[in-house]
Amino acid sequence: MKKTLKTFNSFRYEVFGENDAYVVKDKEKHKFYTISPKEINELNIELLEREEKVSTIGFYVFILFIFFLELVNLYIAVSDIKLYGSVTKENFISFLVLYLLIFIVFHELGHIVCFKYFGRKIDKVGFKFNYVFPSFFVRMNDTYLLSKKEKIIVHLGGLLFSLLMNNILFCVGLIFTNGVLISLAKYMSIDIIVNSIPMMNSDGYKVILAVREVVEKKLFIENNKFIKTIKLINIIFVIVYTLWFIWSL
């Protein structure tokens, strides 16, 4: 049975409610803020019902499918597969650069496709530094107007596309006994695993926030203990990694 949600839309404001937690989007100022049920009543607006586009069964099938693909990806990462043909450093690096570009685009496309499925438009696609690591991103502020399950699907969309692409690449490498393709899949499988855990604004981190129904604040001090703990672990990891990298030069 699909869940019933609350919504209101006008030329200036859009309101979304789930479990008596309401979010308001100010369309003119392009800002989002939370509002209490009492304040909703004071506004004297008529909230309409909105159903989720994904059923409970469909949601768990999606999660199980992701889990299955993650297991295959883990096998790729730890497997000791014989590499067929010659795989030189130059050969591997040249193909890796090309694969990385395709991989990143395909990953972000996964987020976009899921986001658009729920009738939302992305705000921006860009490049930034995630702590000290360069990364691409898709800004999707309207995620605040999605339900808990819808948020999780959107955040997992990139992982879904990444897993499908990398697992297929690995299988193709096995079928055609291509050592380069197998090496590329094994290399990127580690990246997917890292992106699956709650590290440095990863997809795993965003999923955890959606599951716990918490919103990350801009100021570190304003966040709850759970988010502060993850951020402190990330900072320690970045410091240790940077020192190790400098030391190994």
C-alpha cells in the first residue's frame, strides 16, 4: 500500500509534509526551511494528499537489487582473477582516464534519472573539492520535498548506475578474456565500496541521513552528535591520508 503524504503548491510557496514534519520551499528566494504543524494550521492553507510513486514492495525490491549488485562488486574487489593478455601501466592508465570520465557521467546520470522520476528538476551540475578530493556533483535541493523512501532511492541512484556499469564491464572482461577490462573493474570496485559507506559526503552518507531523517547543518556546531561523529572521522581520515601521501613522496 502506498503511503499518503501532504503537499501544498502556490506561485510563491511549496509545502511538503511527512509524519508531521513539514518543509517549505520559498520559490522567490530559493530557500528551504522547516515549519511545525501548528504553524501550518496558522497559515490556514489546504494541504492535499500525495501518494508515493514507489510502493513498499517496489522499494524493498530496489534495495535488495542494490545489495545483490554490491555483493557482486565486493567479489570483484577481492577476487584473484587471472588477468588475460598483457596489461601494462601505460595501457591501464590511458583506459582508466577514459573509463573514469564515462563512469562519473553515468553515476551522476543515475541520480538525475531517479530525481526526474519523482517529477523534480536538478539545480546544478558542477565540480568541487570534497575535503581535499576533487569530485563532480549534482545539486538537487528539491530532495527536501521528497519522502524518506524517495530520498533514499535518489541517493542510491548513482550507486545503482555505477554498480551496473562496473559489474557489466567485469563480466565482459571475463567473457572476452580481456585483462584491461577486468583490471578497470577491479580498480573502480574499490571506489564504489568507498562511496557506499558514510564517508566524506558520499552516497552512503546521504542515505544514512535520509534513513535517520536528519538534515546536515552548514555550521558544524549546529549538527547532532551522529553527524558530528561522522564528520570528525572524515577529518581524521583526510589528515592521516594527506600525511601518508606527503610522507610517501
